[in-house]
Amino acid sequence: MAALLLGLLLFAMQSPPLPSRSLADGESSSPVTSLPPADNGTTSHPNGTLQQFPQIIIIGVRKGGTRALIEMLSLHSTVVAAQNEVHFFDWESHFQKGLSWYLSQMPYTFPEQLTVEKTPAYFTSSKVPKRIFQMNPNIKLLLILRDPTERVLSDYTQVFYNRLQKHKRYQPIESVLVKDGEINLGYKALNRSLYYTHMQNWLQYFPMESIHVVDGDRLIKDPLPEMKKVERFLKLEPQINASNFYFNKTKGFYCLRDHGRERCLHDSKGRAHPHVAPAILQKLYQFFHQPNKKFFELVGRTFNWN
């Protein structure tokens, strides 16, 4: 009898954590049977949960609001998010480990739940669309974008603070944005904001019906309408509502409320941008004007970008 009790105790200690939602009334917690094998995109556990390939991927864009989007999407009981940016499709060191490794990075969920992962670098990587298509041509893709100029400034701000914390030298923003009096085309952050160029690559593999573009500027100012659009795109039961958001005057942006628990994004989010001379800002606006128009035509929508 002692051996039996010890065995049961060890089994319980090895069980993966359950997804963060409680069972509804009348729902069974008994083990799920006849689950697909791991090479079909799932690995299962006797407690009824399983790891499955994501049905939703947030593909970008860096400094577009991907962290806010995945936190808000996780308010929905049907959606469970991978904890970290996986970088499977863009980092060769990860991609070479194969789909079984990718699957192992996914959270345990109940069969009726959906898995989402976010890696903002996917959007600007030319090799990623084909790789995701080969895994699942029917996957749903979320792309959150901000005003390209604002996104560039946020990109610089993140690098600036990272170097500052590590006591490393940094370049003033004017010196990275402008070279010999003209926009510095060698600055990588500018390329990330050329949405038209990258979107063309994605549309070679996925129709627009598979890609939902979230307005990152509106999500910051008024998150609920944007999240209702996301729910509809993903065909989710409407759950996210006004009670899930409250404006934090100290931080200056919306925070989340979930079953009585309140949480805000990390302090690194929403940092003030460095001052940029109006003449340089005007150069940026002019630089992005034509690419923005092409992007609007490509996706059949317009955005309030300068």
C-alpha cells in the first residue's frame, strides 16, 4: 500500500500545470482519449490537457504593441498563450530542432482551447511566411501595426534604454536617423516600418482573409473596440468587455482586470520617446508617405498615420 501511495504522489508531482481557467459546471475532468499522436501536432497528458501547435500566431511588428495584444487576448478563456517569444521560424538554431521542439514550447491546454504564440520578428523575416504555411496553411495570423514613424522612435527608445542599463555607449537618435542630410537607409528600424514591403511577402502565401491587422495606435487609446474585432476575426464567443480594462493615470495607459486581478504591462512599455527635431520628423513622414499609401491599397484599409 505504501508503494502504491508513493507512486501516486510521484505521478501527481510530474503532471504539467493546468491552463488558467476553471472547469464549467457539468464539465468532466476525466482523461481525453483518442488524441492525435505527437507528429500530428499534439502531445497529450492523462490529466486531459495537451500541447498543440498554435492555431493563432501574432507575427509582429516589433514595437507595434504585440505584448499588449497577447495579454489582452489572453483575457479570453478559450485562448492560452505561450509564455515566451519562441523564434522558431526565424532563428535557424531553433528551426533546425524541428516541429517536435516547437510543439514542446507550447502551453498545455484543454482540447477546446486555442494556442497562440507571438514573435514580432516574424513579420520582417522573408523566410517565415513559407515556413508557417508549410506547417499550417489555414492558420490565423494577427499583425499589430503603429504609425511607422512612431514605431521607429519606439524601436530606438528600446535599444537606447537597453544600452543605458548595460552602461554601453549609444548613438544620439539624429545620428542614426539621418546620414549626410538624408534619411539613413541603413538603419534597420526604418526597414521594419516599411510595412508594404513585408506584407507583400506574406500575401504570397496567405490571403488577406487569414490576416487581421490590429490598429496598434487605437489599441493603446481605446482597447475594447480593437479587441472585439479580434474576437470576431478568430470566431470567438464574445467575452472581452469594458470591465476588463481600466485607465491607469499614473502610467498613462490602460491596464487589465481579469476575475478581480489587476495587472499592467511592464514599466518598459510606454516609455517617452527622445526629442527629435521637427525637420527630421518631417523627413520621416515624407519618407513613409508613399510606402504607407501602397500598404493601404494592399490591405484595403487606411490608418491615421502621419
